[in-house]
Amino acid sequence: MRAFGLSALVAFLIDQISKYVVIHMWGLRAGNPMDVLPPWLNFIYGENCGINFGLFGECSEASRWILIGLAVVICGAVTIWLYRSQQGWLAHVSAGLLVGGALANVLDRLAYGYVLDFLNNSLPGWNNPFVYNIADIFVFAGAIGLIFFAKDQKPAPKKRQ
């Protein structure tokens, strides 16, 4: 469980520090994008009330608290599953990334009422309108890692004689 806790803490801190630096220290604001490696990487300020790609983003208090509750329940379920099952260290790290990223976004919702986003990737000739944050990367990486590294805990079927 040490790999789980450490990876969750690292994911949480990297996301929160990155948001603080880019948004609060560097002053990223709406309507004032920062080209980092244009068009491949840009910093564009975003306030996401919903989930990925702005789904369920009506910014109501009810949806805010539902998304907070859902994230906490999922984090709790993943933690309990990991504690009760025999998983390798890669599954522990993957689960930690997922939980750390999800809790970083929960903290944003509690502090601001929305999730702070600032990363944007486009291509030459194509302007991507979506923004995301580092916590989102950790959530997706953790989920994909669990798909590949979690062991199936089902008992082997009994053979008929």
C-alpha cells in the first residue's frame, strides 16, 4: 500500500503545484492564453464545472456536489478494492495515480466550485478547443494502468470429472 499512497500524494501535489504556478504565479487568465510550444502545447485558462470535455457542465451547486461525492466514492471503492486484493506494485501505482488525480480535482471543486484547467494541445491547421489539467492525465493513466496491471481475482473454474 506504500506505492499506492506515495503515487497518490505525488499526483495530487504535482497537479496542485502546477495549477498554482501557471494560474496564480504566472497569471494565466481567460482571454490571455500563453503559447508554450505552439500549436502543440498552449496554456489556456479554463473553468470546468463538469467532467471531461465539459460534459455535465451546467455549473449548478447540485452537479458540483454530485461530482464531488461521486469522485470520493470512486476513490474509496478503489482504495478498498486495492486493500482487499492481492495486486502488484504497478497496480498500486496506477490506483494511486487515479485517486491522487481525482482528489486534486475534488479539491478544486471545493475551493473554486469548478476544476481549473490550463493545458491545450492543438495541431498545425487545427485548433483544439478543449483544455485539461495534469490531474486528468493522472486519472486516465491510472485507469489505463489498472486495466493492464490489475490481476483478475476470480477463482479458476472447477474442472468436471
